[in-house]
Amino acid sequence: MRWSRGQSTIEMTDAPEHWFGAAVQRRPYGQELLLDAEGHPSSRHALQCLLGSEPQASVILGASGGATGVHEHSCVVFDDRCCVVIGDWLVALALPGLALLWKIQADEGTCFGVHRTPDQCHVVVHGELSIRKFTLDGRQLWSFAGKDIFTGGCVVEDREVVVTDFAANEYRLDLDTGEMVAGPARTVAELPRADASGAERRWHDLWRWLLLLPVTYVACAAVSLLVSLVAELLRVWTWPWVGAGAAATFVLVPFWMAPRHQRLVATIAFVGGAVLALRLVGRGWYPAGYGELAYTPTCWPIVAIYGGGLLALLCCWLRRRG
């Protein structure tokens, strides 16, 4: 795809074959910009800036989140910069050198497109979970969430933004304030704050995670205790399996509850759990029902715990976000 303004032209293509950090590439680029810390981008888009017909600079962008492709609403070009959506990110690049001016996570799912406003001073991002308006320096002005995901069209008119969700509900939003002018009936609990910032939402998610995490662990511990009591009554040595399940729970619960950077959170939980298990469990002993092996030392409990934790961590890293 190509976008032009004045003498500047932006060419943008998908580059799924690119490996970030590799010494040898099939097509080298002037810059590599990996937008988040996960290091396993689901989307890779290459940009080249031309003045007239002369190439000036090139850059490869990588992002996780829901995978995106290149289409007519992937980029908008202004006099001194271009704004690009890739994955769940909105990125501003200077022209003609394509230096990074700023980046912001513009949706918690996927950014379907970016649109220029009629005043040429703002952009509207069509996200999977929200519609947001930004200034050209990356400041969010408002955010709007609907009754369902916004998989329909998005049109920016002179005074309104018209967007359609998955259930075919059409919303008309005031371009200046983000307030809904017309759309489906909504309850008070569903109405979003038009000026709610992404930072406020992230803090809300973080506090919810910190409060629910201990409660969830207590519930898992109660279930494990119940399983142990049943095993004791049946005279079955299930401690290694209970330990493996507890270790997997210790890793998976933070992964599923983390607002962002789920893999990193799961890895930290695994390392912390491994140290804690080594201190508390260490070497175990066979139970009384194992004849001559009874009460002899064994490493099976700690091995089972590490095995359960490693298996859960592997599942976390193999799962693709979005």
C-alpha cells in the first residue's frame, strides 16, 4: 500500500519472514522497532519513505496482540509524520527519516485501522474493543467501548464517528467528546467515561489483579487440601501429583489474571515458586504404605512440582496472545 502527502510517499508491506535481531536478513531495513517486550511479534510491517522517487529511509515494525495486515487504513500521513497501527499499537514516525516519535497501546485487543480527522490535527483509532481519539503528539482525548467488539466498519465524518459492532449495532459518536449521539440502548453500568485514560484503566486492572490473586490462591489451596484428605483416606500416595497440580496453578493463575505482559508474569511466578518449593519441600519420604521403602528419602515430590510448573510455563509461552 502507498500513502502520499506533498513530496513524501510511504510504502508499507507485510514482512512475515523478518526475524528481529538476526545478523543476516533476506531484506535489510534501516531500523528495527520491536514495540513490546514479549519478543515474539504476531505482526511485522515494513515501511519505506520516498521523496519523489528517491528512497529516504526504511523501518520494520514488530508487535504482538491480535495479528494485523496492511490495508488502506493501516497508515495516515501528515506533513512531518505518519501514524501507523500494527497489532495493538499506534506508532508515530517522523518524515522523512522514519525515526520513532512515540508509541502507545491503543487497544487491548487489535487495532483495525487509523483515521485522520477533518481538522488534520488528530487521529481516531478503530480498535477491536474501543474507539479512541489521539492528538498528533500521542495524547489520548477520549475512549469509547460498545456492547460488543467493533468488527464492523468505521467512518470519520465532519462531526461524528460512525462505527458498527459484531452484533450489527451502529454507534454515532461525537467527534469532539466521544459521547454517543445515537446507538443501541445501554445500561448505566455499560456507559464508559469518554475521558477515561488508558492509564486509569490499567491501574484498575492492576488493583483488581492484586486483590483477586490471593483469593484465587486460597481457593486453589482449599481444593488441594481436600484432594490430599481424600487421598489419605484412600491410602494413595498422591502428594507428587498434588504438588504438580499446585505448581501448575501457581504459574497459570497469574498468567490468566495479569493485565499485561502475561508471559513475563508467569515466568516470575515460576521462578518464585521454584525457590519457595525448594525451601519448603526439598527432599520427601515415601509414605508408610510402601513397605521397605517407607520413610526413605525420595526426590519425587520436588521433581513432580518442578515438572508441573515447567509444563504450565511452556503452555503459557506457546499460547499466542489475542
